[in-house]
Amino acid sequence: MIPVTISEEAMEFINEKINETGSKDLIVFFEGFG
């Protein structure tokens, strides 16, 4: 996975989604970040 720099708010959002859906679906969210 390519490392990316994201804001604290984005990190919190992603962490919430990981807790909800699991890390398997994380790649889907990164597609939404330009």
C-alpha cells in the first residue's frame, strides 16, 4: 500500500470506518480521496 499524508480529521474518519467495516474495505475509502 502506498503511504499517504492525511489530516487528523480524515484519520479519525478512517479509523471509525475500520471499526465499523474492518480493514478489508479500507481500500475503497482511499479511492474517494483525490
